[in-house]
Amino acid sequence: MEEGAGRSVKCGSWIRRPENGNLVVLGLTMTRPSSSSSVRHEFEESDGDPITIAVHPSGDDFICSTSNGGCKLFEVYGLETKLKLLVKQLPPLQDVGPQKCVAFSVDGSKFAAVGVDGHLRILEWPSLHTIVDEVRAHESFRDMDFSLDSEFLASTSTEGSARIWKADDVDRSGEGTIDALTFWSMCDILNAGHCRTAFENAFRKMYVLPSDMEALPPMPNVEGHWSALHSWVMPTTSFLEFIMFSRMFVNSLHGLHTNSSDVNICLLGSSDLEKKHCYCRVLELLVNVWAYHSGRRMVYIKPHSGLLEEQHPVEQRKAFMWARYFNFALLKGKDEDLAGASDDDDQPRKTWLWSMTGEVHWQGIYERQREERYRLKMEKKMENREKKLGRRRNGYKKNPLGL
């Protein structure tokens, strides 16, 4: 299928066939018939136009959502030169209205569809048993995608929020389920299941805490927004304090590999791309831990209306805050100790990360710079004195202007 005169491409996707052949399926709006396609299906006028297409990993099925008729299932069979399409109805997705996003899981065992009205459905494939049926999952969806292990579905909205849906417990009652995600469980999902362990070990190493002492800062299991993808702003003084904390934390996190035979190992990623940017997803959530326990006000700005809503009020979380570990004086002292070690080239290990994450400043550097300025000043003063004495010894005099 190719775009041409009288035709407009609305959606499309590649199909990888079992015989190692690649096909492309396109959803077109046509004003006149075309014969360039290998195989073609024309929707009824009541179905409307195609919106989006999802292809099953096997390459034998694909689903197309339409503007009026919900979703239709297409089975592909036959050889590449003699392809045929068998069209079937999907009872759970028949006459449900336009579906903005549709997707199959990586292993092909689940199918998800979300309507323009924000209604999310996750179905077991091919039995079509309901796993999740959430009427108002988002006010307005933007995109969604399954995790590589097909156990979770991540969805984003146009107003800037994101949600993680557990998709491995089938709900036979048809009511749909969503597991109550906590801050740390969401962090585990984004970091190959090792977020809590890595964070706790790094925090313990950073503050030299004993092994029998709790080292995972508590985060509330209540409704509210958290920052993601570094979508935050803060005053400059707070920003500098957070950067100071995050430099020490990532240095401690990197130091967990000291005794490992492979220093490049990354337990926080499942794909090659995630392993290449190993600490990114932890650092995206680190600002929430720092802001919560350092007593900062956390305000959410609604992107469409601009309204401000305070999240996790300070008065309500004082009893849960680990403020002693996020005290500015303590962090400043630890920062100066690291800066002094870096300035003296006294690195605790070969792969020391702290000095590579920013500039090195501490009182010793300021004192050395002051001494250097004083030394240069005295040298210049001595040089001027020598010049004056030289003029006196050599009898240097100005010639008279006239007699």
C-alpha cells in the first residue's frame, strides 16, 4: 500500500512474518479505488476511518481501531504472493468508540486499548479475558507501552502524569484490577526490580550506617504527585544543595561495584539502552526523596489550568522525615571531606566518581588560593623595590629640559 492521489495515510505498522518476510500494513482514507495493494479490506461507512494499528509479535494477527466501530481483528494467512485477510469482531472492543492507542505485549499474551474517553482495557490474548478495565485511567491519554517482561503497562497523559499498571493477574470477574503502587515499588519497576536494594545499600554506604540499621528512607503510600523525568523547578540555593546531595549519592551508588569482578555491571536496567544509562531512572526519582525528607514544600502545577496544589504537606510528614540525614551542615561537611580527598589526590578507589560529576571546592582550596595571591603580591612588591634601588645605585637622572 502506498500513499498516492486521492489517498491519505492515517496509521501503519510493520509485520514480521514467520517466513522471515516483512510486510507493511497501512490504514488509508481513499476517495477512489486502488489496486496497488497485495491485499485490501474496505471498512464499512459506519466503521469510520482507521485510527491506529497494533501487530501481534507472531505476525499472524493485527488489530485496527476505527473512528466509529471500535476495534477489528485481522488474521493474516497465506504466502507473501497470495496473502489473505480474515476479518473478525472483538466482542470486548466492539462498538466501544474510538480507541486512541492499541498495543500488544512483547510476548503476545496481552492486548491493551485505551479510548479517547480515557477508558483503559487490558485483555488476556487470545482468550480476551479482562485483566484491567479502568474507566477513567487518565483524563486524556498520550501514549502507552508494555514492559519488556510483559508484566506491566506504562501509560502517560497529555497533562503530564504517568501510571504503571500491573498486567499479570487476570480478573475473571470482568471488574478489572490495578495494584496499589507505592513510591518504592514504582521505582523497582523502572529499575529492573533492584531500586530498593540499590538505594538502601548506597544510602548505608554514603552515611556509613551499621548493617543492622534501617537505611531506606520511608516514602508515604498516599495519593499525590511525584516528580518524574526531571520535571521540576526550585530556587537556586535549593538546587545547589540538591546537586551536592545527588553527587554524593551517585558516588556511593557507583561504589557498590568496588568488590565486583565486572565494574561495568548494571543491575538497574534490563535492556542494553537502560544499562548504558544505568543510574538515570534512579536519579529521576531521587529529587522526591531529597525534597520530602529535607522539608521542602512540594507543589504540583496543573499544566492546563496552571493551578497550584501542595503535595505531601510539611506539617503532615514531619514525624516521618529523616531530616538528620538531609541537614545542610552535615551534607556540607561530607562534601568538603570529599573535596579535600580529591584535592589531595587521595581517592578511596580507582573508579571514584565524585570528582568527575562537578567542580571541586573546599576551604583548603580557598586558603591555598589566598596564599597564592599574597605570594604574588609580595613578589611584585619586592620587584618594584629592586627597581627603585637599582635606579638609585646607577644614578639614573632625568635630563633637564633647558638651561
